[in-house]
Amino acid sequence: MTKQDWIDSSLKLVSKYGADTLKIDVLCKKLKVTKGSFYHHFKSHKIFIAEILEYWYKTFTLDIINQIKEHQDNPIKQIELLDEIIYSKDLNIEIEFRAWGLRNKSVLPYMEKIDKERILVIKNIQEKLNPNSDKKTNENMATYIYCQFIGSLFIQPKLSREKQKELDNFFLNLILQKDTKC
């Protein structure tokens, strides 16, 4: 297994079984590999965890931000693209890492960094959509939109991707003050 195989396989296990699978013994058993294979790529469990979290930050936040930046002059296109990219991801990983962050203080700095950057992106889009709103209103709306997204991941029974998209579109129409019949 390559280092990237370890990361990808570990994220699939997190999605299916939760962040508790990120223990070396559990990973090796589930992946049917030796500890030597693990230590060949990672000097310690702490380094492995840092790399997993960094990879999650990169692929679930930075890469998405960079993709929507291509449409800076079109906030509606940015929202559509954001919606498309987000719902193409395995959101179980997001759910599991957030739950893990509540139990593990070493995960919190990543959560804070990710949340701050995601809210800033939404705020920038919000400012383009509503240029006449004051700064505080746009900040509050961006935070509220983000909270709606994160909260929707935890509703039980789990919302389908279609229902989540429907709610996102409903909310977007509210923001744009359009007809909200969905």
C-alpha cells in the first residue's frame, strides 16, 4: 500500500465505521496489512492523524474553494457549483470527523480552521448577492447558511441528497427574496 492508499482506505473506513477505526491495530486488521506497512509511511500515529486531518481539510475545503474561485464574478454559479461539489463528496466523513472533534481536542483546531474558511467563502458569495446589506448582516447570514448545512447532516432519519439539495435551493430562494415554492 502506498501512503495515499492508507489515507484513502482510512477515510473509507471512517465513513463506514467512524473515526475510532483510525487506531493502528484496527486499521491493520480491517485493511489486512501489517503494522510494518503503516510505520513504513507514518512515523507515528500522531503524524498519521495529522496527515488524515490535513488531507480532509485540503479535499473537503481548500479544493472546493479553489474550484468555485473560477466563477468569482458569478455568485449564483458559485453556489450551484458548491452544491454540486459538496454533494459529490462522501459526507459521512464530514459527520464522523465532526463527531470525533467533539470527543478529541486535537481535532478541534482543524474544525475551527475549516469552519472559519467555509463561512468566509459563503460570506463573500453573500456579499455579492446582497451588496446593499451591511457587513454584520452578511456575516450573520453566512454563518446561518453554514449552520443549516452542518445541521442538516445530523438530522435523523438521514436526509437524502435530493432533499438536502431541495432545502438548499429553498434557502437560496429565501436569500434572494424569490418565490420560495419548492
